[in-house]
Amino acid sequence: MIQVFLVCLDKVAEKYAFRAIYCFMPDHLHLIALGNSDNTDLLRAVEEFKQRTGYWLHKHPPFVYWQKSFYDPIIRANELVAHVNYVLDNPMRWGLVDDWRKYPFIGAIGLDLENFLKGM
């Protein structure tokens, strides 16, 4: 299922010109979307991602669904490090791994996560 979602996220990221840091948890998704231009429509991108993956979820067991809303704050540049660290640390807080790099459902689209972290 995660692979299906990653393919969809990659297509939506290309269509709406954004990069992303993601962490798929057992019952939720953390996603930080970074626009590539002033014309990037992140709200529409997330809506399309949820629509596409929601359709897939509807057609495949276990028939789970996205909640209707989502938390969508604007992250200021000086807050980005804290938000990225929160997302990356999530599997450790849940006791799933002892290092985020060992968690198979965490990564980035459109950027090299390790180099991104070094530059922060």
C-alpha cells in the first residue's frame, strides 16, 4: 500500500511543483510539502493526493479512509528544522525503531534527505 501512495505522491509533487518529506505511520501520515515556486498550490496538491489515494483505499481492503480534514500550518523558515525533526523522530517516539534511518516508510521526494538535513 505504501508503494502505491508513494507513486501517487510523486506524481502529485511533479504536477504541483513541490518537494516533500514524508513519514507513513501505522495510522497516519506526516507530510511536509515545500513549494518550488510562488505558483505552487499545496492545498490543491494535498486534496488531489487524498482523493487519488482515497479512491484506492476504497477499492482495496481493509477499507480504511482518510479523515476529511488535515492539519495544514504554514511553516516559517526558522521553524522548518523543528518540524522536520518532529516528523523524522515520530517512528522512534512510537518505539518502532531506534533511528529514523531504519524506518522503511520515511523519506523525501525531490530532495536528498541527508543533504537537506546537513544544510539546515
